[in-house]
Amino acid sequence: MPDFQITPQDGAVTAIAKLNIRDGQPTTEVPVARKVEAGTSLAVAGIVTGQAVKGNDQWYAGPGRTFFWSGACSDFREGDEPPPATLKVRRRPNGTIRPLTESQIASVFGPLDYKEGLGGRIRLDPSWSQKNMGIANTPSLDDIGRPKLEVHKKAIGAFERVFAAIEAAGLTRRILTYDGLWVPRHKGWSPARGLSSHSWAIAIDLNARWNGYGVTPAPTGSHGSVRELVPYFAAEGFAWGGFFSPPYEDGMHFELARLDL
């Protein structure tokens, strides 16, 4: 197992399946310190990139140099806060959150009233925007020029909470660039594809230079990495594009994927 670096994160998760707590390194090749049942609350001291299991290489560091795979855990919650109400999201077998389908997005956030534009763009009817758009206050993003974000009204709380949690954890410094949120368009700017979640203003792109479309996202701890932010977005029900299957990796991209709003 190569050297690894723990990024401090003080919080807790809950096992959502039987889980092996590993001794000494974030890999299945080291001894099992203990086993826990689904529903067990586990203290988290940090996150670390370890052995990929079912395509997910994010592990949590526990007390006493123990490690456990994130794919068998609920979404991270900061500090000693009690577990939040269960988010209604779609999950992959490895536990990561899947994005909603276009029809599911429309059922939660409303169907779009639009006309086709040029270059894969769409033109929304102004009445849709007036009815559905609002402002999320994100003062922690003032340094990158985004103290407020124009988002779907149903997404305001999620956006405000996630950036407040990131700031409380001292990780706002990881956000170097804002690269788009509300952009009504087709996926990949191709009229032949479905509509992008950006059309509903429920997705945000961050640190695009280091996490481009179709490439492996920057590793944990490196300049431009967003991996340390993933647990905070997941706690609010955001899917991360870094978990998309090749060749569609999209590490800059976080989209709200809740069915219970």
C-alpha cells in the first residue's frame, strides 16, 4: 500500500451495511480490527484515499489508526450532530449518490418550459424563472466573487448549508474557482442529448481547471482538489461528477439529487 495522507474531518457516519474496521491502513489487505453491524454510529477523524473498492477509493479514518470504507456508510455529518433525516436519494452499490434522471429532476423541480437555442443552449420561458428561481446566501464564497448564488428555490437550503459546513470545517480555501451554476442547456452542449441539471439551477461547477470533464479528478490534498468537499455535498444529497463512469467523469460537478424536496 503506498503512502497516504489523512485530511482531518471531525464528525461521524452510520454504517449502512455490515462493515469491517481495518487496522493501520485504508485497504482490505490489512487485518480486521473489529466488525460492526448496520446502524452502528462511527466517529470520523479524517478522510483518506485508499484502496478502491467497487470503484470508490474514499475511506474514513477512525480513532487509533483504524480505517473503514466510505461506501458502506451514511453521508458524513460534522461534529456531534445527530444523524439527519434519511435523504431520499439513489445510490450505487458502492454507496455513492447517483444523479437523478431527467424525468426525476422534472418531477421534483418542475418541468421546464423552453425553446431550443443555438449551440445546445435552451431559452427558458421567463415565467418559469420567475416562479422557480431564488437566491442562496453564500458569504464564504465572497473571495471568488459569489457571495450569493442564483439557484432553484427548492435548492436554496441545500446550497446554503453545504457551503456553511465547508466553511466551518476550514475547507473553503479548497474552492479556488466558480465555473457555473444556472446554465440552461443540453448535456455536453449537444442538442442530441438530454437536458443538463444546470438548466434547473441545481448543479454547480467548482475548480474546473483541475477537475475537467472526462479526466480523473485531482487527487486528495493536491492543488485544486475537491475530493475533501465530497462528504459535505453528499450530506445534503448532492451527487459528485467525479464518480461518473468513464469517459464522463466530471470532477468539477456537484448536482442536487434528492427526491424528497
